[in-house]
Amino acid sequence: MEFEELQVRLRQVGVVVKDGTLRRWATTDLIDGPKRFSKQRRRGQFWDWPEQSVEDAAAVWALKNLDTYWANPNHDTIRRVKNKAKELHELYTRHLTLDKLQGDEYRKDVTPEGETGTFVHSYDLHPLIILWIITVEKVRHKAAVEEKRLLTFCWMKQTVQGQAKLTFRGVKLEKSDQNELKLFLSRESSKNGQAPN
């Protein structure tokens, strides 16, 4: 995408960043930077910003601007948060296994209304990592970055040919009084595996 589209997409979720600041974040590896390309029959150089830049820029902005105890971390901290948040987001959406859940000392078995499952709550993670992951999902759902949300990663446990298997069912993003992240694992008795109501 062109730089102007990157700025438009950021404004759509309530993020306003100066052009120079965005370019500086790219050169310091806080966000994915653009790739140079040329257009047929047009002179000059053009830059293609990856889709990931929108999510990363919104998350960096959130870490630097939202009213949190940990606000405005330095660049090294942001890079560490980014790497850990991306690793956890990948785990929570693609690579979760029963052994990873069972090895998690923070696992909580609860019975929310109408549903029994396993929840891993966000107080088990650093607030900046939570903020990064939730901001990425806010951008994907076109929600305002400043609004507080409860993000739930929904999985369903199934038995396939005698072996327990986890299937990712999606995410649920709801308004909340604070930014919070939950991992929900529905039991086999739940037919649809959707997030609890």
C-alpha cells in the first residue's frame, strides 16, 4: 500500500501519527518498513508498505500514547514487546496444543454462564504485551484503538480417532471497562465451540 493509504487506515482506527514519525519507526524496526518498487511508464521511486505496518504502527502508537502505567516505553522495550506479542498471537491463533495448555501454570478452570471451559486470563501477561495483541485485533476489526476491549481467543477441544485435538474457532472482541485478553477452550460437550456469551 502507498504511504497515504497507510495514514488513512490508521486514522480510521483513531491513530494520528506524523509522516516523519512513521518513517522513523520503520527505520528503527518498530514497524515493518516499505519495499521499493517502480511503476511502468512512471519515473521515480515508489514505496510499498506491507499490511503489517498498519497493525504495528497502531500498536506502537498505543504503547506510546495510551494512559497506562507503562506508557511511552523506549525503542528496545517496544521491539521486545512486539516480538513476544507476535509469538503469543501466533500461538493463540494457530499453534496451541493441549500440552502447551497443560504446562501453563496459570491455567484456570471456570464455569462461565452456560459454558464450561479453560480460561487463561490476561493478568498472566505483561500489560504492554496485552496492549499490543489487543491493538492488533482492534485494527483487524476496525475498532477504535483508544476504546477498551475484551479479546477472547476461542478454541474447541475435539477427539478425532481417539486423539484429543484443538481447533481454533476465532476471536471475539467486546467492549469492556479495561483492555483484557482471555484464551477460551470449550469442552467437547460444547457443540459449536464458539466463544461464551
